[in-house]
Amino acid sequence: MELYLYIALFSPLVGSLFAALFAASPKSLIAGVVPSLLLFTSFVASTILLVNILSGGDIVHVEMMTWIATGNLYIPFGFVVDQVSITMMMVVTVVSTVVHVYSIGYMDHDKSFNRFFAWLSAFVFSMMILVMSDNFAGLFIGWEGVGLCSWGLIGFWYHKESATWAANEAFIMNRIADLGMLIGIFLVYWNTGTLQYDEAFAVMPALNSEILTWMGIFLFVGAMGKSAQFPLHTWLADAMEGPTPVSALIHAATMVTAGVYLVVRANPLYDLIPHVGLFIASLGAFVALFAASMALVNRDMKRIIAYSTLSQLGYMFVAAGLGAYWVALFHLMAHAFFKALLFLGAGNVMHAMHDELDPFKMGGLKKPLKWTFIMMTLASVALAGIYPFAGFFSKDLILEVSLIEHHYIIYSVLLFTAGLTAFYSFRLVALIFHGEERYKLFGIDPHEAYKFVLIAMSPLLILAIIAGSFKMTYFEMVTAVLPATQYHVHSVVTYWIMTIGTQLFVLLAIAFAYKKYANNRITVPNGTSKMENRLCYKILSNQYYIPYVYEEYISKPYRELSEVFWKHVDMKVVDASVDGIANIIYSTGEKTRTMQSGNLSTMLKWMVAGTVALLSLAVVFGLAVRYSDEIKLIFSGLGVQ
Amino acid sequence: MFEAIAFYLFAFLTISMFYITVTTSQALYALAALAAGMIFISAFFFILGADFLGAIQIVVYSGAVMALYAFGMMFFDTTRDIKEKQGNRAIVFGLSTIAATLVVVIFAAPMVSNNITALYPIIEGAGNTQQVGMVLFTKYLVPFEVAAVMLLVAMIAGIVLAGKKMDLSLTLMSDDEVMKLKNEQNKKVLL
Amino acid sequence: MMEIGLNHYLVLSTILFSIGLVGVIRRKNLLMLFFATEILLNSVNISFAAISHFYGDLTGQMFAFFVIAIAASEVAVGLGLLIVWHKRHGNIDLEQMSTMRG
């Protein structure tokens, strides 16, 4: 089994290095095909591991090599494949294999085709490290690795100013959060003396609850950054500057869910501090509503899906915060499938529309993009949580959890958000695929994506439809390591009322979205309509003015402060002292060059001076050795050790 | 008593001779004073019971080295006054004194702390020359042989360097002629 | 005062060494420089012989012996070089030897 573990882990790395070899050369198909095949290998290896675990095999735990061993600190490169990490591995390998194949078609005309695959496979490798590591240090390496690859992929079209800006924003925001995470890891080490998950969690119940609270908070700060929770959420929407497959893989299915994974992984810690868990759940519920509201009015197809991701991450945090870790992980998995599908569908639409992102300029695309239409509609249905699609099982479960745990406010927020989710998803579908063919006004002739691209997407489609049926198998598997709490509403009547009510509410929202946006009267908004001038519309479309606030009250003062430091501290203190040292050395050289007159007698004189200096040193050291005892006595009298 | 008188006498003589050597402006005076100083130094060796060393001192220095210098000086224009360098005397004397003192301190230090023992103690009842011979041809045989080879090499080098083109005066030749000479025998060393 | 000890010899050696160093520093004529180095070597020889005597150890004398041998070879080679230089330049003035000037 160890062999499969290593195959699963290192195939993406090999693929990445292979593609990187060709990174600077013009497009070659092989640089895309080989990493995809290697990823498929990784997927197969992960599947074998999954089957092993499902059939009751042991958890695979290997220690590849010692990484750091100094004093009491011992950190190995250890990897573990247990029920939690195998879930993540399956999600990562399935989605990334699909995305790789999809990218061969999507990036077809890009001149940096090879570089794209190098980054993409490197990302998968980092993600695998993140989920497979058996200690916090390895997790952190993967964590930073995915951050780096995300930076490289968001800024993939680096000649675009906005792309580099978004890449830097994502990177910097994540660094801020990673500082919190690092502090959390330090706290874990200081208080437990180890970074191995199992050992650290075994010690934790004995610790003071205040320390545990701080640990939980700091680790969650890291999770907030990666999973783009409020107030560090702005980077996710801006990250849509990257190529669409990147958005599908990184900013929907895998990397952003790393925060959820961290909380799930650290479940023994969060079980000890339920108040922090409640905070996480509340923040999750808030983000779910907050992001969904921004998605309502946005006019950028990819940003709408990004906000939807944000909202769904909120759901996952609600589940994780309330202690329903397996539910969070289940929703993570289901969400990865349909959200990646949604993004890839959006990518097809973008391709067909020549990178047009405004759904108001599309309309009626269901005829030319028949398959994409079907896929995106089904993905949206799954996202909205209609029975029997994947979203129904996972999302309704979260609603049930919040109800059973008696957090009625959270429950109502989530229920309302579910309606919003359905509305904005179908607003998007309606605007893109139904109604009048507005794209003709812009002279675009859309074409369906390549056949193989569509075929590559089909596994995601299937999973988005049937993932819910794995619920019980999954529950039995994953609860071997996670708290096994069954969430059942006590009374059957309540259960049915709740479920049917939710379904009706969601269906109503969908119907409303269709009614409003699928008709022929939709025109491209030009800022004159009544709705657009409403205050709430403005607030929502400006994302609650949060980017503006960040810009005005954080970025600008920071910039001014930096300028002050640059002019006064850097130039006058740091630079001046460095220059001063250089000048002293330079002028010393300038003055002492007269010594080198080439005159032998002058040299002799200096030689004698040098001899005197060396002899004095010899005498001083001789005396010091001779009187070392007395010197030590004097030093100890002065308090020097 | 005699030892003390002899020491002070020779010390005075040696110091004055060497002083003349370093201060005089006449090369011949300097040479003569140096030769005298060497002989006076051998007196210390005799006082210290190092008879063999004293003999060597006279033979090598006063005999060989001084003769070499004397012959060497025949090549130079010794009648000219030797020009002194202008310089800060305080620095010159200060540096010299400090250096000398430090050297002596370093030499004397192990003796002050009494942590040396005689490696090759002077053997009672044997003459100095005999003792020197015994040590020199046992423990110091290899250095002795090396020194002998070195002296041979030095001798040949001296002959080669000084003895070439004795009949030509390179100073009186023009640069062109020197270059021509050089090119003619460019395989030979050192012009 | 009348008892001559090791210190007397060492002081004498020091004085001679200083004289030698003064010569090395002051002299401009190369031949005089050679004389000064001879003085340095001899002053050290006195120390060696004196130490050898007062500590009953022959090693000092051995060193003095080798120092003399080295001095002799130095004179031979040095004088040869000096003569060549004199033939070429017509003087043996240190101030004129500035080909090492950078």
C-alpha cells in the first residue's frame, strides 16, 4: 500500500517537472498529456487506497524520511492515508484529472500552454502534501505550496495588470492569515511538544482551555485566509482573473476547502472548545448569506460562481463549527464536484463567447452550447440542493444539523441563503442559456467546446448527480476517525415538513429566477434602470464597499506609512548607515593606498610595524593564558559567565 | 668577576661597533665595524662556554661573510657617501625598541614560568665541540644535511648571478645593446 | 650587578636587535640593509647561546648554528643579486627600486 501512497503523492510532481522542462518552449501537446496521464495514475492509486480502506484495511501511515531533528524537535516527512485524507485525495485527484484534460482543450491556443501544466500539476502535488501529511509542519508546507501555485496561476496571464494585481492580493491576504496559522502551530508545539496530529491531539485534553482556545482561534485564522472567510474574502472574487480551469480546480474544489479540511483534521481540538466552534459556525452562516447576497446582482459570470463558492464554504464551516465534521467533509466533496462542473461549464461559455463574462450579453445559448447547457443546469440544480442531486444530501444535512443543535438563527439564515443560492444560480443559467440571443448584437458566433473536453467533464456530471447516494457508505467509512453523530430530526413529521418546505422554497426561488430572467425583455443594463439605482443594489454590486474600504483605510494609509518609512527611516537611517560603512571603508582604502608606494623601504617600515602588532598579540595571548585563572576570577566578579 | 668585566667590556664594544655600522655614511667604515662587532660577539659565545659556536662565528662571519662583502663591495662605488633616508626618528627608534622588547619577552616567558626542561642536556665531562657533534649528528642530522645542500645551492647561485658577463659592464651599454644581448641568449637566466 | 645572569644577555640582545631594526628601517643603501640584517641575526644568536648556557640545553646552540648557516647562504645569494642589480642600474639604492609600485 505504501507504494500506492507514493505513486499517488509523487505522480503530480513528476508531471509538473516534466511540463516545467518545456515551460519556456512553444506549445507541445505532450506537456499537457503526460501530466494528465500521471494525474490519472495518481487517481488510480488513490482509488486503490480507497478500496483498501473501504474493505477494512489498515490506515496507511508512512514515514518517508526525517526532515528536521534538532534537540527535542522531531519532524519527519510523514504521510498518512486515513478516512479523512483519502476523501480529500479522491476529491483532489478526480477534479484535477478532469481539469487537466479539460485544460488541454481550454488552453489550446495559449502560448504558455506548457507552463500552465507545470503550475497546475505542482498545485496538485502541494495539495496532496497538504492533505496527506501526518503533522502540522507538512500541512503548512502544502499550505504554502498551494498558495504559491495559486499565485502563479491567478497571475498566469501576467501581462494583464489586473491579473498580477489579483495574484498579489491573493498571496498577500493569505500571508496575513498564514501568520495566524503559524502562530497556532507554534502554540501547538509549545504546549504539546510535538507536531504529529495523533500525538498532539492525545495531549490536548489535558491542557488549559484558554490555551486551547487560542490554538483553535489562530489555526482558524489560517483557515479563514485559505477559505476566504470574511473579512479576508476579497481575494477569492478577484482571483477569477486566472484561467477558468484554475478557478474550477483551485478556487472551487480544492484549495479553498483546505481551511475546512484543517478544521476537520483538528476536530479533537475543536471538540474541546465548543465556543470557538460556535463562532466558526456563526461566521460561516454570516459568510454564506453575505456572499450569496453579493452574487445576486453581480454581472460577472465567474464572480457569481466565486461568490457561490464562498457561500458554500460558509455552509461547510457551519457544519464543522457545530461539530458535524463528517457533514462538512461530505458537503466539501459534493460541492467540489458540482462547483468544478459549473466552473468548467462557464469556461466553455467563455470560450464560445470570446472571453465575454457578462451574462447579460449572452442569452439563448442553449442551442449552440447544448451539452454545456445541460451540464451547467444540472450542476446548478445540484448546487441549489434539489432531490436527488448531491447538493440535496449534503446541504440539507447541514440545515438539519443546525436545527438539531438548536441554533435556530443559523438555521434560518442558512435556509434563506439556500433560496438565494437557487435564485442566483438560475439567474445565471437563465441569462446565459435562455431568452433572446443577445450575443448576436456583439457579432459573436458561439461554438460548442471540443468533444473530448465534454467527455472529460462527464465524470463530474455523474458525480454531481449521484454523489448523494454514497452518503451512508461514506458515513460509515469516515466516522472511523471523526465523531460519529447521526443527525436525525426526532419527529418524522418535522423531518418531512422541513425537507419538503426547503425543497418548495428552493423551487420557488428557481421559478422566480426563470420568470425574471428567462424572458425576451432582458437587455444589457446600462445603469439607467430603476433597480440599478436603488441603494441596496448599489451596495451589493459594490460588494458592500468592502474592497473600497480596504483600499481607502488599509492600503492607502499603509502606503503612506511606507512612504514615510522609506523617506525617513530607510533613506536616512538604514541606507545612510550602510553607505556610511561603505564610505568609511572606501576612504580608508583611499588613504592607505599611499602605503603601497612600491617603495621597498616604506614597505620594510610597515613590515616592522606589522611584526610589532603580531608580537604584541602573541604577548597578550600568552599573558591571558598565563593568568587565565585570575582573569576568570575577575570576570566572575563582574557577573560574566 | 672576570666574567662580569668581560661581559660589560664586550657588550660596550659590540654595541658601539654595531651603532657605527648602522649610522656611518661610509660603506667601508660600516664594513669594518661590522666585522669587528662579529668578532666581539664570538667573545660572548666563549664566555657562555659555547666554544664551537664561537669558532664558527669567527670563521663564518669574520672570515667568509665579511670577505664576501668585501669582494662584493669592489663592484660598487663605495667612495660615495651613503645617503640616509629622511624620516621620523621617533617612529624608527620606537618601533625598533618595542619590537625588540617583545621578541625578548616572548623568548623569556617560558623561562620565567619555569616550564621548560632541557631536551639535550649538556653532558658533563665532554668538551663543547664533542657535545655539539653528538647532538648535531644524531638528532639534527637531517637539518644539518639540508643546511649543507642549501649552502651548496647558495654558492652556485652566487656564482651564477655574480659571475656572468664579468667582462661586460651593463651600466655602460645602451638599452638597445642590452636588449640585443638579452635576445641573443634569452634562454639564459636573469639579465 | 657583578653576577652576570641570563637577563644581562637578553638585554644586550634586545639592544643589538633594536640597533639592527633601526638600521633596517633607516638605511637606503641595500648593502647597508644587509649589514643591518646581519646584526639582527647575531643578536638573536646571542640569546640562543645564553639560553642554552643557562638552561644547560644544547638546542639553543644548534639553532644558532643553523642561523649562521642561513645567514651565510643569504649573503651569497643576496650579494649575487645585488651585483646583477648594480650592473643593470648603476646603483643599489632602495628608493630607486619602485618597480612594484601599483
